[in-house]
Amino acid sequence: MVTIEDYESRVKDIAWCPGCGNFPILEALKQALVELNLEPWQVAMVSGIGQSSKLPHYLRVNEYNELHGRILPAATGLSLANHELVVIGVGGDGDGYGEGGNHWINAIRRNPNMTYIVTNNQIYGLTKGQASPTTDYGMKTKDEPGGIHIPAMNPMAVAISLDCSFVARCFAGDLDFMKEILKKAINHKGFAFVDILQPCVTWNKVNTYQWYRERVYKLGDDYDPTDKFAAFQKAQEWGAQIPIGVLYLFKRPILKDDYVPLQRGTLLDLQKEHKPSQFKDLLKKFF
Amino acid sequence: MSTESSIDLNFRVGGAAGQGVQSVGGVLSKTFARGGYHIFTHQDYESRIRGGHSFFHLRLSDMPVYAAPNRVNVLVALDDRTIEIHEDVMVPNSVIICDRKLREVSPEVERVHDIFDVPLMDIALETGNKLYVNTVAMGASLGLIEFDFDILAGLIAEQFKKKGQTIIDENVKAARLGYEFTQQNYKGTCCYIIKPRTAPKTMILTSNEAIGIGALFAGCKFVSAYPMTPSTSIWVTMKALAHDDFVFVQTEDELASINMALGAAYGGVRAMTTTSGGGFALMNEGFSLAGATETPIVVALVSRPGPATGLPTRTEQSDLEYVLHAGHGEFPRVIFAPSCQEEAFRLTVKAFNMAEKYHVAVVILQDQHLADSYRTVDPADFNIDAIKIERGPMATEEELKTSKDFKSHRVTESGVSPRAFPGTKDGIIATAGDEHDEYGHIIEDAETRNEQMEKRMRKLDALMKDIEEPLTYGQEAADVSLIGWGSTYGAIKEATDLLNEEGISTNMMHVVEVFPVHKVVGEFVTKAKQSFVVENNYTGQYANIIRAYTGKLPTGGINKYDGRPFSPGYIVKEVKRRMGA
Ligand SMILES: Cc1ncc(C[n+]2csc(CCOP(=O)(O)OP(=O)(O)O)c2C)c(N)n1
Ligand code: SF4
Ligand SMILES: [Mg+2]
């Protein structure tokens, strides 16, 4: 049996501010992995740069800590290299929707079998409070005292429009719900995208625990996540009401299934079997 | 080499983009290769799909050839501009195959050269399609020099196999009508008669193809790339040959290309990305990440002239210093620059071994000229049986079991830490682009930083022992010493021979394992009376590297940056100019 202790990291000095929304996210993820009975060595996390991207260092798993914005290409490469790994990407809203926006769009299109968690604090935490792509219109930041003058992007709507195979949102203030969504995401075959509303207690004084708590509501059993247009409509809700839960599910083939060699085993297996002589005949084409 | 061979002819096929200049050139090259000749080709094309002017230069010899002179004996004109564009470089009494209906030939040209008028367009239309002009021209050319038709017919059938029997039949017919036309009308009147000869079988391929094959043999299982001329044909070749034996992802951009390859490499597979200068610029940050995380990766960078978009389809060696310094921060790297197809193959295999033995990024740096050049090679030089796959030191299962977490950046004497792949039972393999401790976790303290920095940089000393001595050629004590690297090999070697023939004693050193710099490089400069670094760039980048890494000063440089490759004649002329001869 896998226990929570198995996921105890050797790193004890956690670089997050006390009260940061990243703590419950870390806890929920650990619990989800334990409940799914996954061994730490079966899990590989890829993170970027930002406060949340330090998360993989704080649990005991395989880890490739990438550059700012480049989580998804590396995670895609990793998931193709060894599709038996449970690949989980984690990073901030700036990392994923700003610096890595093009990769996010294309990862959704490719549908690699992995989970992608965006800890969305609607701000740049690590660089001290600049606006992120999800900072609400009009919010005043240290660097924009007059308020942000471009509208926030809507990650849910973007992902749904691209037929992302799994689209969910949760709130860092609700650990159990978050854990259940993460379990679904990890079990999902395909690209599972989870945006987590994560209060940043230091730089975002607007979107606080309190602010989110007053607004979030769970999607009910009567909600049909396979109805694209309904999901798209649901995704427009932001303000007085913010839906959390699985907003959209779309059945489609996963990236690995498009590759003939990966039907024979993992690419890593193929690598281990490689013998130069297997390609001998190929030189004949050049005579 | 020029004096030893009795046959040394230069063909040029010119036409507009879209007229199939490259396919005529390609098929003729293969035809001659199967007919027992050595071939070297050069492709000159514009960054467009239709119109403009492009040409295919084909040198044919009964001796191995490594370069193309800027000289033409047989010109095949598919359009109305070819003759005037290439008139300057045609030797007296050149043979011109053209369709007078497409363009009248000027009286001056007529006076100096032998014109063979062939109704290319009429024959093409008769066969069913004006696009067959190029096929008719192939047949007509071979008929004129009395080459064998069946070899050509066989190749056409292979070339169009996928397009169906009708297309094959029409093309063979077009070629035959062209062939018969020149046979019937001009038999015995052409000064060049080339018949198939018996010779050992050769392979014919470009250097990009050689890199692609090399990568497959080396066991490259993952390629992520974004299309960019002149690099694209590397993965196109790999896919055509072994679609089902590796994974290819065409990425959204080059940022994704390199990072995806890094993710795959971390996962334990041999990974490569291919690009040209502009794409490599986007890869810089990822290149640096490879340095920090010590992830083995191969980058095939096929250069074209810059800055910016430059001349997209042409050649230049102007990315060398860029690659040497690419990526922020300091970290070791290896740079190889193939001199020919055989070396492209060998160095690609070696690149994957070096990357995995030392956990570094290896760049295979070549340029359009060689990337697109077909050349005949001795199959024995693609020695498959000799290929060794060296994956570097690996951690044992026992180690993974007994240590709770794995030291993926263990500090060792050589700087190389034994490796393990994520997903191995009981192994926790972590790494970070942030400075990290031996476990791959983020640190801030100075002591660990220094340990890791020094460990990484030590690998450069360790890998030095695998860097081979550069090739030297010609007499020991010479008045002139030429130094080159990468794709200029053939032109410099031939220039060395020509200079010696003309009484200017010359030798040369050619470097393909460019960085780290081998000690022989400095010694060669010291021994030379006068040394000139021949390179396709403005600033003399390899000369700068020699200065920086050996402290020696070459006498000067012979530089060319017009987007066209060196010809042997050009180098000879420049050397003589510097000698006051
Ligand atoms: C290429 C690059 N540009 C900029 C930075 C600086 N930088 C580090 S983290 C960050 C933004 C962090 O915001 P987010 O991704 O939302 O993460 P958070 O800290 O809020 O969790 C920036 C701009 C960087 N590391 N790399
Ligand atoms: S700055 Fe914000 S996001 Fe970063 S650790 Fe502190 S509270 Fe968390
Ligand atoms: Mg953020």
C-alpha cells in the first residue's frame, strides 16, 4: 500500500508564503496519488518557473523542472518516451497562458495522455505582483496603479473551444473536491486540463479565499459535460457565480495511439532493443 | 584529383522554380552513378515555389569528387533565361541543349558554343503534358552523349512508383522521345560521349540524408522539429525510410521542438531536433536548459545566410560562433561540422554517443551547400557493423533500490553522473533548470553551486579525449597552409591540389570535430609559414576560435558570404592574390 509518507519530499524548506493557496494544492495532489495507489516512481512531474512550479520539489516524484512556459512540450515528449509514466504538469497562469500559451493550445490539440494543473492566482507571484493573462480587468497592481486595461482571458472557454478532452476547474480552498477532480484528471485518458483558483495571499488582494468562496459553486449531477455548447456557455460564468467541477469532456484518440511504434511498447523499450543492424536494408534505397 | 581523372565534366540544368530542375538533376545524378561514375552536385534555388531561376550543377568524373567548380561543359536550358545567366561560366565549345522555340539563341553564343536544339515543349505536349519538358530534357541529354537509356527508364519507374503506371509510362515515353530525337538528329556530333562504365557500386545521397540515416542507425527514437529550409529534409528522410521506427512530432515552434526533445531525452530515449539559424535562435533557452539539467540532446543545425531570414535557400557558415556561445550562462557543448556525406553519417552516430556519454548537447552544424549536395560514396564508408551504441554510465537497479532518492547530478571526478530514467522501479529521478543539488532539487547556497558548476564544466575536459585530430593533407613543409572546417572540405582539398600543380606548395588542415578545439589545430598554425582560414562567412569565425582557444594567429582569411559555396578555382585565385602571384 502506498502511503502519504512515501510522497514525503527530502526538501523541507518550502519557499511559499504562509497561507499560500499552493499548500492545499500540494496536499490534495499527494492524497490523490495515494488514493490512486500510485507509487512515487510511477509518477513524473514537469513544472515551469513560478511559485507553483516549485511544487514538484515538495513531494517525492520524478521531476523535470523546466523553463518558464515550457512545461507542455517537455511533458509531451516525456509522455511519448514512456507512456507508462503518469505524467503531471504543474505551473502558474503566467507560465501556462502567457509564456507558454502556444504550447497550451497545441498540447490540447495533440491530446497527450497527461494531466496539466494550472495554479491560477490571477497574478505573477514570483516576479512580485504583475498582471497575468487572467488578472481581472481594472484590477490595480503595484506596477499598474491605474488598473489593468485589457480583459482577462477565459481559460475554460479557450480549452473547450479547442475540444480539450478534459476541462475542469477547482478551488484551492476546497481540498476534498480538488482531490476528487485531480483523481479524475489523472485517471483520464488524454489531456486533462485543471485550472485551480489559487489565492495568492501576498500579491493578489482582490481574489482572496473569501472572494472565491463567496462565488464558487459545484456543478451538479444534472450538468452534462459532454455538451459542448452548454459547456461553452457555462464557461462564460465569471463574477457573481463561478462554476467548479468538470466542465467539459470530449472523447478523442490520445496522441500516443497515432504512433505505430508505440503500439509495440514504450519508446524506451524500443530504445533498449535498438540494434544498428536492423536498418541495414535501408541503405539499399540509396543505390 | 583533377589531373588524374580522364573524365571530368560539369553539367548544369537551369530553369524556373516549378519546372522540375531539381528532379532532372537528381535523376540524372542517379543515372550516372548507376552507370559507374562519381558525382558531386550543387543545388542553387530561390526561396519561391514558381518562377525565378534555379539550377542544378552536376559534376561527373571517373574519380571521386568532393566539390563543384564554377564551370560548365553541358548546359541544359529548360527556360528562356538559363543561357544568358550561365554564359559566363561556360567553357568554350560548351554543349547547350535548348528549345529554340522557347528562346532565340544569340549569335555570340552560337559562335562560341555548340547548340543542340530539341523541341522540348512539342515533345512534352505530344506525350500529354507540358510539365514533361524536364523529362524530355533528361532523355535528350543522355541521347546526345550516347548514355544508356535503360538505366534512366528504370530510375523513372522507381521515382514515380507511387504515382501509378500511367505516370510512369508517360514519363518513360517523354524521356524516350527526347533520347531518340538527339540520337537521330545529332548522333556523332557532340564532343562529349559518356558511356556507362563498369565500376564498383556506389551510393548516392545528400549530407542531410546522411544525417537522417546516421540518426536512425544511432537509434534516435524521437525527433521534434519545425520546418525550416535547409534542415527539413533530415526528418523527411527519416520518415520516408523508417516511419514506424521512431516518433516524430512537428511542433508549433522551435521553443517546443527543443523542449519536447529534452522531455523525451529525460525519459530515456535518444532525441534530436533539426533547424536552421533562426529556429536555433528560438531554441537558445532550451539549449541552456540542456546544459543545466545535463540532458543529452542532438541538434542538427543546417545553416543559411543571415542575419534574420537572410537568403533562405543558400549557404553560409556564419552560425559557428553563435552556436559556440548559444544559451545564457556557461555550460559545455560539442560542435561537429561534417565535411562530406560519410562524415555526416559518422559524426551523427558519434553525436548521439557523445551526448549520452557526457550528458551534453551536441550540435551537428552544417550548411545548405552540403545539405543539398548529392555525392556518390563508397558503401564501405557507411560501416554499419562498426557502429557502437554507447549510452554512458548507468545506475544499477541495486543503487536505485537502496538509495531512497537518486543523485542524478552526483559529483564525480569526470563530472559525469551515472544516469537513470524516470519510471524505473524505486527510482526517483529529479532535475531542474534552477541550480540544484545532487538530487536535482533547487538550492541557493554558494558551495553547492560551485560544486555543480565545476562538475558540469569538468565534462569538457573528460570529453576532449574523444575528440579526433583534424585531417591534414599535402606536404609537411609548404609555403601555403589552408585551414577549413565543415562543408568547404572538397573545394579546399581540390584547391590544394591545383595550387601544388601550379607550383605553389600547399597543404591543408580540415576540422570536423570543431569544438572543443583539438590541440593539433594550434600546432598546425604554428608550423605553417602562411596560413589562411577559408570560410563562408564575413568575420572569420573559425579564425577567431583559433585565436581564442589556441592563442595562435593565422596569417589571414579567405572569406565568402554571397550565399554561394566556394569553388576550388575561387580559392586558388584568392591564394594567388595573397601571394602576389
Ligand atoms: C523566459 C523568462 N521570462 C521571465 C521570467 C521571469 N518570471 C519568473 S516566474 C514569472 C511569472 C510567474 O507567474 P506565474 O507563472 O503565474 O507563477 P506564480 O508565481 O504566480 O505561481 C516570470 C515572469 C523567467 N523566469 N523566464
Ligand atoms: S507570492 Fe503568492 S503565490 Fe507565491 S507563495 Fe506567496 S502567496 Fe503563494
Ligand atoms: Mg500566477
